Amino acid sequence: MRRLLGLLPLAGCAMGGAMHQAVLVGACADGDAACSRRHALAPIAVGAHFHPEVATEIAGTSTPNLHVESAAPDVLAHDGDALVAKKPGASAVLITTDDGSVVDFVHVWVAPVTRITLARRDGEHVAGLVGLAVGEDLTLVPTLWNGAQSLAGEAEATWTLVGDATFAMLPDGAADRRRLRARTPGKAILTVAMGDVQTTLAVEVVP
């Protein structure tokens, strides 16, 4: 049987758990400006991985070792250091100590992807036509949507380029992010797809 651990409230925890003792946020690398697309307020996209970080502030003691567990693993599974969105629905995410005591819990929703948009690494939206010079790089991050709401999590997508311009398509440290390096002049259409949902971007390379 789970035991609730009584701690002092965490100040200013409007985004925290129901017991106001912990905050669950997306773990982001320092300097990763695009990481703002992954946060605990948004539902997690079906098929995406969400890397949570637990923060607490317990007066008069050090912070215990904390873990996260999903109450509905068929909706939101726990795999290593990530929560994996399996199907639409909701699950409580329990924040526990080593002995299984529950410090707090957060309800997390999972939603299907209905739309994809693209952004630069700094979060600036990209659409229409992008011009590059030979040798120039363009780093792109897909933003996943359900209707008008952006979704959290990193999801594997299929990236394809068709046209007479050639590019090197490089990984950029995140499963859902790519860096394009223009190699030869010409035009191409970039397509980013997740299942039946996709978006396109026209790219023109000049000498």
C-alpha cells in the first residue's frame, strides 16, 4: 500500500502536483532554446517521449531520492528516464521516494497529433519558402499539435527531401530535431511526417 509523505508546501507551485509538494517539468539541456516546446502543462503527443525532472523544496531537510511512476501504463508508460505516451487518455504520474512513499502526483494527458509545424532552434516559426546559401545550416524542430493546442514530448518523425538541391541531413542531439546543410544549388521540398500527419517546407539554395 502506498504511503503519503507529508512535507511542507513548495512555494509558488502553480504548475506543481496536486499536493503542492513537487513540480514535474521537462528536463532541458542548458542553452537549448527550443526546449520550451516540452513542458508539463501540455498533453504529451501519442508516440512521444517526455523526459521529466522533479523539483521539490522541503524546508529543514535535504531532498529525498525521487522517482516517477505512471498509474496507467497502457496510456503513459515509464521507460527508464522517460514517460512514453501510448494512447489518448490521462494518467496520474506518482512522484515517490525510494521506500515507495508518495510525495505528490500530477495528472498528465496524452493526445493524438493532428498537425505539425516547423520552427528554428530558437523557437521561431518557419513556413513557406526558406532560402539558404551553399554551406549554410538550418536546424529545424517539429512542433506537434492537437487542434489549437501544442503538445509536449520528443517524437520520432520521418524526414524526406525531394528536389535538385542536395543537403546533408544531420542529427542535432534530440530525437525530433534535424540540421540541414545545403550542399548544392537548387530547390527542394522537405516533408516531415508522423504517421498520416505531415507538413512540408520549400527550400531554395543559392550559390
